[in-house]
Amino acid sequence: MFVSTLLRNLKRRLNGWVILSVIGAVMALVPSLYILFGLFRRPNENWQQIKDYMLFDSIMQSMWLVLGTVFFSVIIGVSLAWLMAAHDFPLRGFFHFAFLLPLAIPPYIGAYTYGSMLSYTGSIQAFMRNSLGVTPNQAYFDILSMKGAIFIFTLFLFPYIYLITKTFLEKQSAAFIENARLLGKGKLHVFFRIVLPLSQAAIVGGASLVAFEVLNDFGVTKHYGIPSFTATIFKTWFGMYDVDSAIRLAALLMSVIIGLFIVERLLRRRRRFHSPTSRTSPLRRRRLNKLGTAAAVASCTVIFALSFAIPVVQLIVWATWTYADVFNGKFVQLIRNTLVVSLVSIGLLMLLAVIVANVSRSYKHSTFAIAITKLISMGYSIPGAVLSIGVLAVFISIDHQLGGFYGWLGWGSGKLVLSMSLVMLVFAYVIRFLAVGFNAVESGFDKIGNRYSEASRTLGMSMTKTFFKVDFPMIKGSILAGFLLTFMEMVKELPLTLLLRPFNFETLATKAYQYASDEQIHQASVPSLFIIAVGTLSVFFYHWLGEKKST
């Protein structure tokens, strides 16, 4: 009954926008379904060994990584969000932007940098021995460990929690906080009894992003020798050459991800607060006293230095040593490869994001719109290593189905065409980051509402003409923001690119990983700086767009 009703509603509303939205949702769903079906396959002879000697350890290592990173990221992110949203002090405007910059540094680049800096021959210990005459205890500088990995993840992922929580506090919590202040409540009471309960939904949302990023990582855990779940998938695939067991591991990890996603949604739903009035006013910032100002500036400076300034300065120094050897014709090709595959993917991604967001806006609150939105958002929560297995399996299956057609063209009936091309990598990029572009476009549609589009449709304009004549001029800033965010994510993406790139096709991210794996950390600085530069420019323009909209 439900299915027949849904089909009748879909047929009544069917148009080109809806058809393309359904195609996009199916594209996002098929690789995930293929992975989940891996749980029902009969395990091979290697699975018992993996289960006995690798599975439990990888689960525990990943769990400690996620719990440790989320714990410290919440402490830093929420503290900074409250400090920046509710207080005024010198350099606040600078730190307001500076705390977004760690997002421009992929954690694996931070891991290479700090690992080399803190090693026995690194710059810090060398300075202590040569300039200060001090030989430090090596135990204090052992960053290639679980504690070191949590330190790295926290430094470069806390901005997710900081940004979401700060935005919520500034725009949604002013009435509650101001009422508590008027009642004479102290700062600690306001923070622990008002701010934290109010912000739980925002904190949980940011913490879930941090958890997904940790589970997606491969570079940090591989470099630091931590057998995480993603590293185990890579080892099973490329070390044991066992694709079936890798698919089974990916299915287990994806099941965990789905469970985390459901828990996150339930927690956020139960912790929603609404303003007591229909009018919302920004939170008024209070000036700190001299002691508070000194503590705020000092703590902000330390966090900014550790999470951005120090690693970037160190990479610049190393780049001056190796620039002449690394920057050549092959490196220019690396830049070209990165730009081409990213821009083509973003073009397709943003086109699909606009189509889906417009359909979702037009049929808001309907079962169809909710289902499409959930399916489109699925890819970003799935680790790159897991998604890549599903995408590869789907494309190999397509190649087998097209074997007769390939033979008719004279290519050979058993040849893998699509599975060995950039088409597969572009497809994976679109599925993986579609949620990023979709969320940006959807926020743009939410701000302009439906009044203008409904008036246009009432006057007889089609959905397409309404979009180009009415909607597009008002949401082009949101489309540009989605473009910038997805571009930054694609340029620094590592696991997906490592697994799905064609033979001899390198990007800046894979080249930095290759240099670091070969213990050529100084050479890795050059491609790393290019990745950071792209990320920094994207963060800058995204911040500028946000400031422009708020004025």
C-alpha cells in the first residue's frame, strides 16, 4: 500500500528534475548496498585468520582513536566556541578566522610533519642538543603512538565542533544566556547549566563529523603504525590480495557507521531547543578583564600555533631545501591531474546537488524528498576506503556486463575499461562529497524560502525557468560556497584516490603520501604546501562569503 502510494505520487510529480534526482540517489545507494551484501557472502579461508588475529585489535584501536579524538576535540572546540561567541578581547577577529585554518591541513600531512619534527634528528631535538646543550628523554617525544595519533587528529579536526557550536551559540542561544545573566548567574553556572545543555545537538553533530573523519583516515594510522580498521582493509586488499575479505571488513565498518549515524540522529532529535520568542538576536559579547584577556590571547595563540602556524612554517623551511629537486615537469603534471579530476568531479557534483536540493525544496516534508535527501547524504559518512571497495566492485561488474560490447569494438571481451579509467574515480568523488555541496545549496534555498519560486510557478513559469530566472541569482553565493568546500575536500582526499586512481596517475595527495612512505619527508613538503594553499584559499573565501551574507 505504501509503495503503491509512493509510486503514484512520484508519477504525478515526474519531470526531468525528479528523474535526475532519483538517478543521483540510486548512484549513491548502489555501492553501499554492494558492500552491505558482503556480510551475507560465504567467507573464504583467509577470514578465520583475519578474525582471530586482526579483527578485534583493529576494532579496539579504531575505537580508542575515535573516543580519544572526540573527547579532546569537544573540550577544545566547545571552549573556543564559547570564548569567541560570548566574549570580546584583542585579536578576536583574527582568531575568529584563524581557527578555521586547521581544516586546510589534512591530518596525514600534520602527522608527517610532527613525526619528523619531534624525531631524534628533527628540528626540535636538534635545537635542544646543539643550541641549548640538552639531551631530552626520548619518551617525551614519542609521537608515533596512539597518544600521538589522537593529538594529531584533535589538532586538525576540532574546528568541526568549534564552527558548528559557535554558529549555534551566536544565533540560537542568545535569549537563554541573556536571561541567565539578568538573573545574576555566574559564568561557570551559565556555561555548565545553560550553554552545554543548549549546545548538545550542535556538539553531537560536530563530534559525529570528527568520528567519521577519524574512521576515514588511512595516512595517519599507516604512518604511525596503528592497525586501525581502515588500515586493516588496506592490508587485506593489497597485502593479502583478498578482495572478498576486504569487502567483508568494509561491510562490518559500514554497519558500525550506520549505527553511529542513527545514534547521532536520535541524540540530536532529543536535544532540540527552541527560542521562547519568534525574534532572534545575536548574543552580546562581554569584554574580558585584563587577566581574562591575557589568558584568552595566550590560549588562542598556543592552539593556533600548534594546529596551523608551526606545521606550515616547518613545511616552508623544508620546501626551501627540496624545492629545486621536486618542482619540475612531473610536478606540474601532478597539479594538472589534481585540478582536472577535482574540477570535473565538482562540476558534476554541484549540478546534481542543485537538482536534488531544488527537488527537495519543491516537495519538502514529503516521503520522497526525505528519502532522496537521506540517500544523497549517505556518501560523506562512509569512509573512503569502504566506499572505494563498493565503487570498484560495481564498475568491475559493469565491465563484465559490457564485455560483449567491448569485444564488438575490438578491445577484447574480458578487458576492464571503466574500472581502469578516471571515470571510476570521478564517480567516487561525486558520491563521496555530494553531501557537502548539497548541504551548501540546501542552506541557500532555506534562506530564500519558497515565496518567489511559488509566485513564478503560479505565473506559468516552468521549474527550470524559475530556477534560472528567480532562484539562481539569489543562491549563487551558496553554490560558490559548496564549490569551495568540495574542492578543498577533494584535493586533500587520500584513501579514495589511492585505491581508485588509474595506473601511473598521481595527485598532490598521493604524491605527498608516497614521499612520506619512502621516508622522504622533506620532499613531501612541496606537494603538502600546495594542498594547504588550496585549502587555505578555500577557507578564506568561504569565511568571506559568510561574513558578506551576515552584513
